[in-house]
Amino acid sequence: MYFKYDLKVGFLRDLPKLLILAGIVLVANISLYRYAELLSLNLGSLDYILYLTKSIAPFPQSGEEFRFPVVWYLQQLYLAWIIGGYPFSSICDSALIYGGSRQKWYLSKVAWIVLTVLTYYLVMIITSLLFCLATGVPISWEINLLEPTEEFSVVTILLPIVTSFVTGVFQLFLMTLTTPITSFFAVAALSAASTYVTSPLLFTNCSQLLKLSAFSEEGIGTIESYLTLAIVFMLSLVAGLIIFNHRDILKDQRDEE
């Protein structure tokens, strides 16, 4: 019952919002294309996809001037805005809250986050591939933009997606504890801090490829990243379920009225 509702009202309703994401990705693609032309770089389609989650190398260990990763940060903010806009918007709907288990209601929102995150990244990938086809960039699995280390593996590339899912579950937990707007700003602050400080404690680091040891010697290990994300996910899920089970729904309804 719950997931069908979330699929219809939450997921399908938000699909048009992904057109803005496609626009952000298109601007990033054009920027990389011009950069590649200027420096005569031979880049392939995978480079354009990875560029979206490349971010910046650990600072100040990299020895380079700090440059805020605008492309990566905008994507994180927009995803947080989408995730924050739905789960508790219908919290006082009797058909959802009193029609069954609170636990199933909450787990359905977690499933909705999974679907939203996967679709979000799928739009990013498809937009980049279409751009490559339109501009004549080779469709290739080779990585030329980044320099993989010996620790690189296929599962490393999946870390941005997994991290976004875990961040979404963490944001859902914050929404049960505070408010959607507070949770959004908390995720925004966490993401901003992780661009400057490289530490698994700031787990959004795990979605920035250049912050990983697979692409930077000073980065966070892949296994360490997945372990950190697993811990954050479990703590966020359990804490969120406990808090939501004890939340006074009638009080929330009176406050909205």
C-alpha cells in the first residue's frame, strides 16, 4: 500500500524536476568539452560521466589552491532538496499513517529514496551519453581524465551512488528528528565541509572520486568508505524508525493547522 502510494505521488510527481538536473549536467558537460578542446585532451564518455562526481583532491595535502567543486555540490544540494520535499509532506494523511504499520510507512520512504537516487544518477549518465553522441565524443570505458591508482576497482565508481543513498537515509532520519528544512541545511553543511576536510567521519567524502585512494594517494580507502557508509546507514535507519514510532502524529497535525 505505502510503496504504491510513494511511487505514484512521490516518485512520478518528482520526475519533471529531473529536467533541471539534466540542465546542470549539460552545463557541466559543455564546460568539460571546452576544457578538453583547449588542452587537446582525448576524453571518452566515461570521463564525462566521472567528471560529475570527480570533485577535488584532498586539501591541503594536494598542494593545490582550494577550488570549491561547484558541479558536485550543486548535484548534492538538488538531490537533498528533492528528497526533503516529499516524505513528510503527507505525514498527517490518515490513509498513510493510520492505515497500517508505521514501520512499513518509514521503510517505504527508504525504498522511495533508493528509487529516487538510482533514477537521479541514471539521468546524469544518460544526459552525458547523449551529449557525447551529439558532439562526437567516443563512447568508451577508458578513464583518461582521472589517474586511477592500484587500489582502483569497479566498485569504486559505485561509491557516489551508494553515498547518495546513505545520505538520503540520513536526511530522512534528520527529518524525523527535526524538520525537512533543517535536514536540508544539515546535509548542505555536511557536504560543504567534506569538500575541505577529507575524513570518513564526513561520509559525503565517499561520493567525491578524487577524495578516494583509488584516485588519490591521500584519499579514503574503498573498503573504509563502504564500511563507514554501512555504519551510517544502519544507525540512521534504526534511529529513524525508533524516533518515528514514538512521534506524536496528532501533535504534528495540530501544529500544521
